[in-house]
Amino acid sequence: MKAIYETILIPLDGSPLAEEILPHLRRLALPANTVLHLVGVLEAWRYAMGTPDLPMHELVGQMRTDLQNYLAAQKAALAKLGYCVETHYHEGDAALTIIDVANRFNVDLIAMTTHGRSGVRRWALGSVAERVLHEAQQPLLLVRHETLSRDAFKHLLVPLDGSILSEAALAHASIIAQATGATILLLHVVQ
């Protein structure tokens, strides 16, 4: 495993919530040559009815333009910090697109913010983060919505069940702990 993450995929949808992952990534002290893949996905099917003022094709066209402009602005801002930034705009299912782009570019990490919903609210509204968590092959850094950057990496809880897969998380926790000064807490539950 590499000592640091060289390529990171960051899903951004234009919302302040999605952007909340960015300060957390800066805390990882990534080298300037880190490649950031910004992925914007427009789920056009959500707007099938359009609005009273705009038919669907005009609404989706405007949203497409807005998301592409947003990705370009984020790319420019991150490039000023020295990162190599690539943007990817797609239309379709957000979770599947994130996973596809992660696989296509063989990223080292997927980093995203989650609403932190649970129970019926998550089931009723769906969760892109949860689907990515269960289906992606890459390590995933999820930061709960409204977690302050200074608080995000105080303690890293690493659950271990004795499997090789769970032990692989130790290397990632070590990378994050070294960069942020976090304490690693290991958890093994015996039933």
C-alpha cells in the first residue's frame, strides 16, 4: 500500500453539504501532486415533471449547465492549492456512477460527506453514501454532515473481526492518524 493517497474521488452535487468533505481532506496533508477526481452526477429522472415554469428538458438543461459550471469553479479553486484536478460530469444513478468512475480511474480513496440519516429516513430518502459503502471496492472516507474539520480526526475507531479485509483498514487508519494526530481505537467484539 502507498504511504499516501495519490488519487481521490470526491462526489460533489453543488450543495454545501457535499463540499464539507474538502476541509477534512486538507487535514490529511495531501501532497500537491495528488489527483482529485471531482464527480458530479445529475439524476435527471428526479425532475421528470419539470416545474410550473420550466418543462423537463429546459430544467434539466439548466441544471446540467449549473453543475458543469460548479465543477469547473471547484476545479479552479482546488488547482490554486496545487492539486491536479479532473472533473467528471455524468447523468444517471449517482451511486453507480461514483463506483464506475472510481473503478475506471483506479482511485485510492473515495471521500464524501454523508447526511448521517438512519432508520426510516434513510430508507425512505435513499442513501448514495450507503450504496457506495456497500458496493465500492475502494476504501471510503465518510464524514458525517456538520462535523467540524478540527473534530473529525480526534479518534479513529477501527472494528476488527479477524478477517484480512478488516485488517486492511488498519493501514488506512494509520495514514490518517499520522497526518492528523488522531488516536486509533481498535474494537473487537466477542459474542
